[in-house]
Amino acid sequence: MKPDLLHVQGLSRRFGGLVALRKLTFSVAQGEIVGLIGPNGAGKTTAFNVITGTIPPSAGTVRFDGRDISGGPPSRVVVAGLARTFQSASTYPAVSVAGNVYRGMLSRIAGSTVGRLVGRRGGMLAAAQVPAEIDAILRVTDLASWRDAPAGSLPYGLQKKLGIAVALATRPRMLLLDEPAAGLNHEECNDLARLLRLLRDEHGLTLLLVEHHMALVMELCQRIVVLVQGEKIAEGAPEDIRQNAAVIEAYLGAPDYAHA
């Protein structure tokens, strides 16, 4: 049995009188692909924000590779080896594709101001190594032919891929993906699934994704955690979640959900 890479224990987050997360506990093993699902307002993005140090927990702990990373800051979380993508295609539209990846790499370049500020020591790149590293990431994400194009000129699906490429530039051990399939067509979703499997199988990444595209989640994830109103109501293999009466009532609904 592979060891846990991420362990969330009793995680809670309050915003005044609103409880967005309540005693959330789950783990992600090294090399695993896990889905975090639930209806809008369930607390999924809040969970990502707390795990990645964007906001502190009101209670509970986040441990990554055995180290307590609760409360961030995000730079320390990234240096620890945990990177994140966002729901929208968050790139610098006027900057080239390669330039966007370069910006994601700044904390790893030896002698860089960003590297010194975040205190990164391992996995540093000499300046002369940077172009080859950028090219390798663009090849993995099938963006090499767009290398010099402004990011804003890419079709939306490729902009989402570029967000993954920028996250990969930090050289993470684990990637958190916030609705990576949002806005993608069927072909683009299939291509995304292929890329995520490649990152796990050939590049050793562990993946946690928030996603509403149930066909993708059921096909891709080995295990699924279900949130409703900030609380975990179920956890298990896709087949178990598909047949769970509480999950069907609270979220999955009609039997044709898999095509949503």
C-alpha cells in the first residue's frame, strides 16, 4: 500500500457565521488520482484554498509528505511540492506561451529573486537550463507548436492546458486541479484525461481534482470524496459512489448524470 502524500485532518473553515468546511478528513496516496465532487457551494474550492495556503483553516491540519503545511503561505506550499490550477484559464494573455511557463519556473531558477524569497533549495535550474526545461514541459502538454504565440491567442482548451504547464513548471509532486474540464468539449475532455494519466503514469504525479464533469471523474479517478454543505458525506471507489443513495439524492440526481 502506497503511503499518503496528502493528509487532511479535521479541516474546518468559517467565514463569520458561515461554515464553509466542517471537519473534513481525507487522504491522497502517492501516485493516486482522487476526485473531490459535490454541488455548487459544497466547499470544494474552499478546501483547495485552505490546502494550498491561500486562506488559513479555522481548525484542523494539512500534512504534505509528513510535513504540516497548514496555513501556508502559498509559496511554502509550492516549495514543498504541491501546485494548483484554477477554474478559469489564468494566464498572462499578452505574454507568450513559453513566457508564461517561464514565470511559473521563477522560484526554481538559481540566483533568482523569487527563489531567494521562497527559500527554495532543491531542484534548482541554472539559467542555461531554462529553455530546455520549458521545451520539455511544452512537449508533455502538446503546446510546443504554440511556444511563441501570445497566451491570449490560444483556443480556450489550450489555455487550460497552459495553466497545467505553468503548474508543472514549479516541478510539483502533487497537482490540484480546480475544474480542469470546465468549458471543454468532448474531444478536449478526452485529451485532458490522456494528459492527466500521462502525468501520473510517466511523470509520477499525484492528482486531486475538483470537477463537475462526472463522466471524466468516474473514468479517471481511483477514489472519490463527496462534499455537501462543507461536510464529507461519502468516500470510495467510483462504482461505490455511483450507487451511493445519499450521493445520488444530494448531487448525482438523474441516472443520466454521467453525460452532464
